[in-house]
Amino acid sequence: MTTTDPSASFGGKPLKGQDPRVRPALVEGENESFATVTEAVAKVSEVPVPSTNKAWIVGFAISLSLLGMLGLLLVHLITTGVGVWGNNNPVYWGWPIVNFVFWVGIGHAGTLISAVLFLTRQNWRTGVNRAAEAMTIFAVVCAGMFPGVHIGRVWVAYWLFPLPNQMEMWPNFRSPLLWDVFAVSTYASVSLLFWYMGMIPDLATLRDRAVNTPRKIAYGIAALGWSGSSRHWHRYERAYLLLAALATPLVLSVHSVVSFDFAVSQVPGWHTTIFPPYFVAGAIFSGFAMVLTLMVPARQFFGLKHIITMNHIDVMCRILMATGMLVGYAYAIEFFIAWYGGVQYETFAFVNRAFGNYWWAYWIMVSCNVIFPQIFWSKKLRRNLWVVMLVSITTNIGMWFERFVITVTSLSRDFVPSSWGYFSPTWVDMCMFLGSFGLFFTLFLLFLRFLPTVAIAEVKTVMPQAHAHGHDSHGSSDSHAPSGAPIGGGSAAPASKQDA
Amino acid sequence: MSDQNQNSSEIHGVVGYYSDVDGIMNASRKIRDAGYKKWDAYTPFPVHGIDEAMGTKPTILPWIVLGMGLTGLCVGLGLQWFTNAYDYKFLISGKPTWSLPANIPVTFEVIILFSAYTAFFGMLALNKLPHLSNPLHKLERFKRVTDDKFAICVESKDPNFDLARVSKLLGVGSEHVETCPIDTTKAALPIWFHGVAAILTCASFIPLALAFKGRFATSEKPQYHVWPDMDFQRKRKTQTAWEGFPDGRAMRLPVAGTVATGELRDDFELYHGVAQGTAVPASVRYDAALFGSAAGADRPEWLAGFPAAVVVDEPFLERGRARYGIYCAVCHGNQGNGVGAVALRAENLDAAKWGWVPPKALHSDNAKAYSNGELFHIASNGISTMAGYSAQVPAKDRWAIVAYIRAIQATQALDPSAAPQDVEFQPVPTIDSVRVSDSGADGE
């Protein structure tokens, strides 16, 4: 359905290839109908368990083993104490906090794709938003685990919340760590609502296609009796718009608050005002990298190539490169301010970052986050899935090292030289981080297998058949547009030139 | 017509099916224009412009969300104000207990939390979901409405409902028209379910009740230790017994001859009041029998003068006067006559019957007879019922007090005949004179 207009020209010169005034179809392939979209997505969860894709079974077995290892390590940690980690004077925030920030960062792209791209009418989001939202929730689960067990005595973790207690004390609401509790728990629950709400119509689709009783009951209850009523759709779309509008500032606030954990302290290298935007940019960057890492194999294995198209990959690669440059800019500005500010401790902290005893971590970070994504200037490389996979994975590695560099280099060289030290992780640190991937991928693979991976109803709205063609109806739809629901806004009609 | 009514009471409504968006848009307009109220269009996705075609009014959901967002604002601010500025004031580096900027992040999150929950649950409530039992879901053909078909159902509850007319209206451009029967299946929950539900509901209150009991009741039982290794550590505490060492103590004594920092008292004159290199008297209360004139050969070689470490000059005497006023005068009186505030009080209470020995007048002959070393030893270790002051007063200050006592002895309670006659003579009060007059309570 991709349209090439041979008469297209720009400045008198004929244009090669596709006319940029014509948007390519969001769902690719000939003769795609509503039914084929439903079929493509729903059949992923409907194949019998024995005939599940082998890659899924192998991946799930590995993930589940890692999850089991994580469980055993948690028992070891809780019964023995946090001394099993490498955290010690002066680096009391070791890998657990690095991992926390790493996973929370990944958890940002889901809401960004769902909410920000929804509000900006980027209709291409429909192909990937569901999986990205799921990724968000599972990443936040992994993120929440680390500070949860880092507090040491997990059985009094409820002290984090303002609950009446026999000590008649309240938590200190001026502590960024308490802001973090509120921000991350709000983000987790709102993301869960957003994800689940988006799934309700698709769960109804799976319910109506279900042939055996367990599926009928499970999807029947989960779909809450959704009937597709237009009066329901009306309120649903309004609620979805409201959630998107609420989630957009939320997603920006969460990583800002995470950055306050560092920035509100006085440790050189942390005490900078650039941290909130810098962290948010890094979060989007790492989140998109993880979306690519997950989506490229998933679309391959589950036959969703016509819904999650090469154009999606292409757009996300471009976002990856743009946010990578934002992050690179933040690295540069940090150095500039350290020099320009003239504070000797700050200057030392940054020179130490790049050339001190953690120089290797710093340069891994710069290579992976700033240098490697630059190859996406080339369209050819953006469309080479091996390159995309490689760069998305190195970006994840680079972003983990960014948090490691921020946390560990500053702490290991604080104000008092007598307490300087070198942080070494223990085997428990490493295996728990590995285990958190087990937790993440177990949940994600279960999601891929049993829930609607793609927002079926939303994809249908961006197909040309979703729009009334009668002259009468078109006029009325335009008049309705300002107050109406933005899903499937008129710009999606593929052959129209209204966006020129 | 009666036959028609009979039918309409047994059916839920009439359903027309359409294969595309245009079909359902046109049918919706027709039903809307025919004035029906109890009807709905069912679509696999939100169809753009169908709200207008159906005449749906905008939902009030945004206003509800706004209201709850404002509630979240108040709750967020109120929670922080109550907990940190009112009920449990946090005083950190002298900062004000209530300062808005630090409270904005949490307030913001609470606003979002309230608004988002309201948007989701408000949407469900307005849509009357969850609603698992819907007669339309019994229709096999209706299942495709969540896939690729579009449907309109006009319900029999509509006051204008007329089966033939509705069927005709829905039939234009439709694939199929059918009636939807009322759901007559008796799918009531089994009776045991209610019992189990009731028991579980009651049981769910038990943790809350236990929490409340723990909150408001007291108990003699020790605290329950979830993880005892922090409360009960594998170590021995000081001043406890343990059979692990031969002496049965859990703590170790210092090696014999250990001297703590600053405690090396090798200047005998300064610290013990005896000549350097002679026997050091035990640090016990002064025993007149042992150390007085009756002591004989065991009498330490008390220092007659002052140690070499101190210089007796005016500032030293001034220091002694100040220390004397702080530590000694409450009993011995400012004039050294033994009429301090404590002595007077003890006299009034007749404290001698409890073993109280009155403080001596420091200018008595007995006191004058003591050497400087003995006076220092008494100031350090006490005498009779007087306690030693070595813990409170450093050694040099005790020597300053000794010097001041000598000054008292040189200037107080002199022979009246030797006093200058041009000064109005006032005898120093004694404890007896005070008792008789009962007026010089301040001892001056």
C-alpha cells in the first residue's frame, strides 16, 4: 500500500523513491483487514503449549532458572544480611542502587511511547506500545526489588510509608528517598492501570475467540465484560486521554525524583542541577534500547513483522540516536560546569571519573552511549536488524555503566581521603543482577505468550478501513475532531496528502 | 399489537450486524433520528465520529478526575503538613518545619495517583463495568464484534420499541438482523460459595483487628523477634559473668601496671601531697588515727610547703578562692567557719542523729595543725562524712584550695585584742552563735 507518486518533485528536481508527503501505511502487506490483524495477534496466545515457538521455550527455561537463582539469593541475602554484597565504607550504594536506577530507567520508555507519543498523535506507536508498557511494568518490578532488599531489614519495609505506629513517628517528607517511594510506587501503579486499561478491549477479543473453558473464564474475568459498546468506547477514550495526560508529567517526574536521590546530596559529582533532565534523557535512551532489544526478536518469532514494521525499528533507532546525543551533551556539560564552577572538589570528581581508577567504566559508558549510536545516521544500518540488536544491547550496557560511574566513582572518592576505597562486587551482587534479568524475562515471556502483545483495537484504528468514506460522515468527523477522541485521528489515512 | 408486546417482553433487543464503518455510521444516524434512547452501537475499535452519529453526550469523567486531582492536592499537602509540621515536627539544621518546595514532589505524585485511579475506576463505574453477564454475549455472531464486525442493538426496554419497525430500520445495509433473547440461564452461584465468601470476608478483618489490639493493648511478653540475630548477638557484654575465662569474667582486665592516657601520676608532690620517692598513702578517707600525730612511724612524709609544679601567687590564690566558693563553701562557709548552707540545713534538721558530722571550722587549731600535704589529701579523699573531691577538682586546683585555706587561717578568727581598734569589730559567727540567734542563716 506504500504509495510512490512518480510526479513528486522538490525544487524542480524529481524525488527519488517515496514521496515524503505521503505517509507510508502503518500496517504493511496486501489485503490486510481487521480480521487478519486480530488473527495475527491473537494466534500468538492461542497456539497449544506444545507447539509454542522453540525460541520461546528455550528463553523461558533460561529465564525461569535465573529467576529461581534470584529467589535463592534473596533468601541468602535476607537470612544473612546485606554484608553478602560488596557494599562497604565508603561505597554504601553499590550495585543494588545502580541496578535500581538501571531498571527504572528502562521502565520509562513504555510510558513515554504510550503517553507522550499518544498525546503528540504519533500513530506508529500502536504497533509497539503494548509491549513497551509491559516492559515498563516488569522493569519497575525489577527496580523496586533492589531498594526493597537494600534496606536490610525487609520485614520493616512498611516503615517507608506514612503509617501510624507505636513509635508515634512519621517519615521525613523532605528526604528525596521518601519522594522516591512515592514517585516509584505511583509510577508502578499508574503504569499498571494504563497497561491493563489498554488491554481490556483486546482481552475481550481473546475471550470471544476462546474455545476452551479455562481461557473463557480467565479472559472473561480479565475483560470485565467489555462489549465494545460505543458509549463505553467514548468514556474509555476520554479516560485513556486523561491517563496519557497524567502519565506524561509523571514519567518525567519519576526519573527526576530518582536523580534527586543523588543531586540533593552534597557529594561531588552528584550535587548538580543538570541531573533531572540528564536522568530523564538517559531513561528514555535506555528504555528505547530495551524496547528494540525485545521487539526485534519478538516480531521475528511471533510473525508480527507486518504490524511491528521496519519503519517502527527505523523510527526508534532515530530516537535512540537523538537521546544518545542528549546524554552525550549532558556528559559534556557536567565537565564544563565542573571546570567553569571552579569548585576544586567538583573538578577533581570529574577528572577522576574520566582518568581515575574507574576510567575503564567511564570510557565504556561514553563509547556505548555516545559513539556507537552515531552509526544510525545511516539508513542502511538502521534497517540492518543485526546492527540494531548489537547497538541496542551495547546501549543497555552503556547505560548500566553510566549509573555505575555516577554512583561508585563519586562515593569511592568523597571528601575525606582517608576513607577512599575501591568498590568490588561479590558473586552475590553479580548473580542478583543476572537474576533480575530472569525475573524480567520470565514476566515478559509470559506476557508475550498469554496476553495480547499488540494493541489490536488501536492498530485497527490506524488502518484505512477504520474511517468512514461517505461524504456526509467525513464532514461530521472533521467537525467532531477537536473534542473527539484522538485514537485514529484523521492524519492516519495513508494516501491523503493533508499532512504535506 | 398485544402479540408484539408479548414478544418484546421476552427479548432483550434486536441486533443488526454491519461489515464496515460506513454501514454502522448510517444505521446509527437512522436509529438516532428515529428517537430511540435505549440502544447502542458495538464496534471492535472506537469509530471516529460515531459519537455524533449516535448523539452521545460528552462524558463528565474529566470533571470527576479534576475534582479528585484537587482532592489529591489537599491530601498530599495535608498529609505532609500533619506528619512533619504538626504531629511530629522535624527540626533539621534549624530549618522551618514547613517549607513548600520540599513538599512539591510528593504532592505532585499524590495528585497524579488520585487522578489516574479516578480516571480508570471512574471510567469503569460510568460504564457499569465489570458486567460479566450480558445477554448479547450469548449470541454466537456477536462474538465477532470484538474482531471485525459492527453491531447495533436496540433494547426492548426502549419506550418506542417496536420489533417490526426496529428490524426494518436495522436491516438497511446490514449483513444480518436477529433478536437477542433475555438471558434465562440459571447460573446462580452455588450455596457454599456464599458461606465461604462470608467466612473469608470475616477472616480478612482478623489481621486488622490484631493490629488494632497491638496498637492499644499492653503486654508483659517480650517483643517478638522476626530475625533475632541483631537483638541477640553472639557476644559477651561488659560486667557479666562467663565461664569461658578462668576468672569467670566476660571482660578482660587491663594488664597489670597499665596506665591510661593522662593518668601517669609520677609527680608525688603534686598528686599525693608527699615527698617524691616516699610511700604513697592509700586513696582513702583521712584516718586521724593513722595519719594524724598518733600515726608514728607509719605517717607519710606529708609535704609541708607546696609542690614544685605550682606557683603560689595572687592569681593562684584567686583561683583557689573561686574553687573554694564553688566546691567547699556550701558546707564550710565562705569564711571557713563551718557555717555553710548545707551545715545550717543539717543543723536545723538535727541531722546528727543520722550520723551527720558537722563540717569543721577551717581556722580551728586542729586544722591549722595539718600539714599542706594532709589538707591536700583530705580535699582529695575526704574525711569523716566528707567525700573526696579528686574526681571533680583537678590536682592543681586542689592545691589552690589548700593555699586559700591557709589564707583563711591567716586572716579569720584572730584574737580580738590583736585586731585594729579603729574598725568596728564583728566576731566571726560560729555554728553555736548562729543556732542561738537563728538569724544569720546566710552564714555571712
